[in-house]
Amino acid sequence: MLPLENLTGNSSLDWIQTTAPEILGAELSGSPNELARPVAAIRDAYLERATDILHGYFEQRGALLHFEVSVEDAVTHKLVQIFAADGAPLDAMNQSARTIDPAARPFPTSNPQAIEAWGHGDFERALTLDPDFGPAWLEWVRKLIATGDRPQALEIAMRALGRTSLQSPINRDEIELVKASLDADQGEEKTALENMARLRPSDPTSCAALAALAMESRDFSSAAEWYRRVNDRDPSAPTTANLLGYALAFGGDLRGATASLENYRHEPGQEANALDSLGEVNFLHGNFTVAEKFFLQAHARSATLLGGGDLRKAAYSTWLSGDLKGADQIERRYIDFRSAHGDTQVVWREATWLYATGRIPQATALLARSHTPQADAQLKIWNGTVTAGPLAPLFAGRYDEAIPVLKQIYEHTQPAEDGEIRTLYAWALVGSGRREEARPLLALWPLPEVGPDPFLYAMEYPQFLQLRRTLGIK
């Protein structure tokens, strides 16, 4: 829904341009059949993958405002509906909403003065006129957050939620969601999102947020189910199949992950990314020969997608499949590619490869000759001389002290990026004798060179391999 054009010649009515679509959107988005979003410009409508675009104008006819609204098919650009309504913005949009969808919900207030105050951004006055006007509470909270006043935003949200007659249920859930975010309460956030998914059955947004929340909490079966619902509600969203593939892979369903990613592969412009994702899900499950094939295909399709990174992932795959000589050949291609593109860190990259693949004396000698701050920092890590920071207890062998810190970092790291911290956490657990707790952390292989600290990349695989040997995991 685009802003309505003001043809009255009266600039004091400009607030209606965006407020009328907001009213209409609230009424339509609560129905089972429609999802309507106001946007600022036509390009935003196409970015949102709109199926229909609503536009129009209003003018003064005697004592009344007259609204003309058209609905245009976003693909064919043909007008599929044209209708007119007279009266105040609320009355006109009520008529329009029911013309578009007879199941449209009533707007959360019937007070025209409250609506006008809301349209001008005077939320406090709007709520004085109607204390149960949910959109005004919601926008007030959002405005406070945008200005950085989070304590006041939380106070206003709690005041709003304290009103048992707050209109409407959707607005209550939206305010609950904002409050949960301010409180950093994932339980409240999940409940609010589930309610919104139920109240707005056409809207994939809540389902996508629930899927992301489930991924963060490593509830992969729930994440996969929510991603399927996103796809049902918005089949044109190209990345959903990719996200579903990862959720299935992390949940142990490599076959399902592969099928989803093959579907993603056929989306326009997504083949290279899909090939990389297929490589990663196979790598996670130790299917290294297949992973190598996909990584090399991804690089051939788009060498710049990851700056040559698919070559390095292919090298790791080849090495872990038992072919170090072949891995070194692919690694050489990677180093040559990075050199050709002006990478100043190729010596460090060569050294980390040697270290990761077990050639530690050669790696340290190569870095020792480079005499750079990066080389000195890396050697300090490799020599185990870390004396400060969250990893100091781990490197000092104080495993019981290290576990709570590593556990917290692990639980707040995205699964696709947790290989580094997952390995360190397992290391601490095994070191403290808690082997069975460490075992699930070693089930999936860490993806190459993904994590917050590049200086730990090279140590990851030697440590991971040693831990699996210690626990008898093949």
C-alpha cells in the first residue's frame, strides 16, 4: 500500500497520506485472507514481493473527504479493483477494507480525534483520548527505542500491557514482543510470536522469527517446521529453502537437507550459494568426498562469492577424506587466487593450513620468519601463552573454571558459526572428565574457518580430531 496522494490543496491534511494506509493495513492484515503492508515507495513494494499494489488519492468534495483507491496486479499492472469512499479517514478505510475483504477486522479505535493525534505522532494525546488504542502504544514504544530511551520504552510497554481492555489482540502481542526484546526474554518472545502467527495466518514474518529463535536455541526440528510454514505462506521467498536445509542438516536429516537445497539451487541467481550450502551440510556430516565436489563446483560457478573460500573448504574436505597431497594442490590454488587478488595475509593463511593439517614445525617456522604483529599474535596462541581473556583458564588447564564461560559463549553462538567455540567447550568438558557431555558437541564437524577468532582456526581441527579419538568417535 503506497501513501495516498493529497489533492485537497490543504497541507494540514498531509498526515492522512500515510495514516489512511496504516488503518487499512491494520484491518486487512488481521483477516485470514490478506496481508497488507504500507510502504513508502513503489520500489519497496517490489522488494517486499507484493502481489498487489494499492494506490490512490483523496480530495475535498464539499464538507467531506473523497477517497479513490485502486488495486493493481504487481505482475500484469492491470487494475483489479477500483473503489471510492467518502468521509473521515477511518470511515473511508473501513469501507475500503470490507470491499477488499469482507473478513477484515475493525480498527482498534473508533475515535477520530485519537486517530488524528496518532497520525501526527502525538501518542500521549491519542492515548488520553482512547487509553486502549493499541497502535498508539506500540508506536510510542518504538519511537522511544529508536531514540535510545529503552528504560522509558519498557515502562510504556508495561503500562500498555497492564490494560486488560487494550485493542487489539494483535497489537497486544506486538507490544509483548517488543517488551520481550527489551527484557531479552526468549520465552516471552516465543509466546508472542506464536500468538502473532496464529492471529495473522497470512503473514510469514512471525514464522520466520520463530524459526530463527528455534535455530538459536538449537531446537532444529521446530526450526524446520517453522521454515516450512514460512514457505507455505510465502513460496516466493528464495532463501527459505536454504535456511530449511541448514535446519534439517543440524537436526541430523542430511537427505532432507539435500532435497531442500537442491530446490534452492533452482532459484534464479542462487546456484553458487546453493552449491556452497550443499558442500557445508555434507561437511557437517563428515561426507567429505561429496562436500569437496560441491565446493569446487561453487567456486567454478562464482569464484568471488566467498573470495575463493570454497577452494579452501574443498582443501579441508579433501584432507579429511584422507588425501593430503590432493588437498595441498587445492590449497595451492586457493593461495594463488588470494595472491592474485592482492591479499596481504597469504603467508599467515599458508601457515594456518600447515598447522591445521598437522605440520606444526613448518607452520611456526614460516610465521617466525614473517616478523609481523599478526604472526606474533598467532604464535602466542599456538605456544599456549594466553594469560588473559576468557580463554586463559582453558589454555592453563583450569577446565572447571573455563566451562561456564565457554558454555555461555556456545549457547549464544549461531549453530552455523559455532564450530570453533563448540570444539573449545568440548575440550574443557573432556579435560574436566565430563566426557559424555562433550560427546554430542563432537557429532557434527565444524565448518572450516568459521568463528569469531581467526587466530583459533588452525587449532580447531587438530583439537577436534584428538577429542574424537579420545572419546572413540569414528
